[in-house]
Amino acid sequence: MTAWVQPAYGRYQRPEIAVVPADETGASAERTLQRRPGSFVLHDEPDSTERIEGAYWMALQMLGGYTIVEPEPQPEPEPDPDPGQP
């Protein structure tokens, strides 16, 4: 799942948090970015760390209690022992 916070567009569209299914890289798992359950409209602009983190937390709770985790470090690729050889 990938979630993002979108600011308001003037007075016509309120700020919102959008949620879409995603693969392990965070890219959309579908051919559309249509918002899914867990998306919702915010009452105020997401203008502070607390509001942004709170919006993510609420979206995860609406999806069934997921948690935000840090990605595991990936090992560094080993250097090619002889870059001149094919």
C-alpha cells in the first residue's frame, strides 16, 4: 500500500490522503491510481509533521491496523573483480 497527502486545490477540493495498492517498491500494483479504502478528506491543510504523520496513521488504521516500518538495508553489490573482461 502506498499513501500520500495531497493539499487542497483552492476552495473546491479539500486536502486528502489517498491510498492505493502497491508492490514492495511502493509503485502502484494496478494500472490506476484510483483511491481505495483508507483514503479520506482532511479538515485542515497537512502543514505540520504531526498532521501528516497522523493522516498516515489514520489511513493505516482504517485499513486494519497496519504499521509504518523502515525498509531493511540492502547489501551493497560486490565490485566486479575484473571490469575489463566480458
